[in-house]
Amino acid sequence: MRLVDIADTIDLTAAESLWAQRARTAAARSRLVTAPPKALTFGVPPVELTLGSLEVVIGGQTLQATALARLYEFGVAAFSISVPADDLSWIDFSTRVNAVDAALGLASGTEAWNRLLAQIMDIMHPALLRPSVAVLHEDYLLGFVHSLEGVVSTATLHDELDLVPLLAGESRALSEPARQELLRQRFSYYTDDLAVLTWDRAFIYEPRDESDVVDILEVANAQLLELRYYDELLDAELPRMYDLVEATHNVANPLAARRYADLARHLYTLVAEVTEVTEKVDNALQVTEDVYLARVYAAALDLFRVPHVSKAVDRKLAIIRDSYSALYEEASSKRGELMELAIILLIAVEIVIAVMRHG
């Protein structure tokens, strides 16, 4: 999957309408399949779009893949390309997963993702509020297995099958500590399912047709992407803020209060916008009762360092809030000085008028 920040906000209702008009197929609101609605739900369900099939060359073999996109309200488009891997031995399946990474991953230079993005941007442009100029994205690779011959229980599956080459993407043997660390985040709910998560890959064994774990990993990646966007935005904004504050301080003008007030309003608007969007990001998935999926979700957020990036955004917002407060106080002080000066001038004028009358 590849997730791309395409706008500040996406009007999902308009997106559904635009897709129906241009693509002549209905869009759907995504929902978690196995979790009870009250246990774990999307904050605002994303719009799911079927993009059709495409040919991809994987390991020298041309395969027919399917493409899907999900649009999230907070500006993220999540694309996925599903490559078939039927009737393969475990070694061949692991090889297929790594070949998919080589063909569609970050280092591949493939244009497949750009074509899908261009297709969505062309149709959805009217539904995008402040489309993104610079493209920021996250990639994630999943090896999804529905059936394994001879497997009754997944309790010892990681001992029976070597998951490391698939999860690490490495052809060389890893050390034992590295192997243990790679397999540390393992989750099972039933005796016949398994999810193993890493920073940029996951292995999922699910005999049923659907898995909410895939959706959870997508949401966690979307949250990481959007928080990265605002972290970089604030990184760029802070030096500009310092320069503007310095320039405003250097204005020896009794009317400088307006400059302070204007800058304070700009900072307040920025804080309000970032806070609003980050709250939407934080509430993208609402977890209440499903303990298993909640554990998977929390592990994914930790693996992707989402809390770390979120704290960085909060720290920078706190700096801007403090600067706003200082500028607001400075503007009030400047206005007070201006009022005092006006009063002194009025008194001086009254004295001059009184002297002129008596003179």
C-alpha cells in the first residue's frame, strides 16, 4: 500500500458524487468487517474506490493485479495494489512478496502509483480543500495468506515456517537477537490466525476472507503520514515565525501594535487549523471494546512511532501558542502606550488652547 497526503481536507460526500459521475461506479464507505460496530469503528468512514485491474511485472513474470483507493477526511489517499500469490510453496510465496517490494516499493521507481494518484486527483480535485503541493507518502507491504496446507494451529507457525526473509526482505541470515526482535510483535485471537507486524512490513494469516488488521495498519500509517506532514509544516513555520517576531520587534513605530496583532492572529489561525486536523487524525479509529484489535492498533502506532511524532507536533504547537500569547500581550502593551501617548497629546493640545485663549 502507498498512502499519499493530497489535501488539507477531503469532502467525502463530494468525492462520492464525483466518483459516481466520472467513473460510473458507486463508491462505498469502508467499515470494519469482524469488529462489532460499538467495539471499534472509523471516526469518519473513508470512501473506498475500486480502481480496477492493472498488469505488473513481478520477478520477470507479468501478473494481473487489482488496485483500490481509500480517501480519508483528513486529506490522505491510501492506495493498495494486490498481487496474486496462489498455489505457491512457502519459499515461493516469500520470494513473491520480496519481488513485489522490488517491483512496487520505494526503490523501484515504478510509475504505477503516480498513474493511480493522477487518476484520483483528476476526478477528485473539486472535493479537495487546499490540495497539497509537495507529495508526502508512506509505503507498507503486507504478505496475506488465506490458507496453509497442513496448518491446524498458528501457535507454533513462526517455528515451523521461516517468516524472517519475508518480514526483513533480507537474503542473508540474520542474527538470533535480530530474528527475535523482528518476530516480537505477534498477535493471534483464534487458534488459526496470526499477525506479525514490523516497521514497514507485516505477515497476516487469516483463513476467513477479510481481516480488520489490514484496515488498522492502513489507518495507523495514515495517522503517521498526516502527523509527519504537520510536523514538517511546523518545522518550516517556526523559523519564519522567529523572523517575523524579530522584524516586528525592530519596528520603532507607535502603530506597531497592529503588526503584533496581525502576527498573533496568523499564529492563532495556524494553531487552530493544526489542532483541528490532528484531533481528526487522533480520532480516525475509535477503539472501545475489542481488546485484540486494540492491542494490534496500539502496537502498530508504537512501531510506526506515531506517539513520538504526535508529541513533536504538540511541542511545536506549544511554542507557537506561547509566542501567540507573548505577541498578544505585546500588542496590548503597545496599544496601551499608544493610548497614553494620545492622552498626553490631548492634554498638551488643551493646554495650548487654554494658553492661547487667555493670551
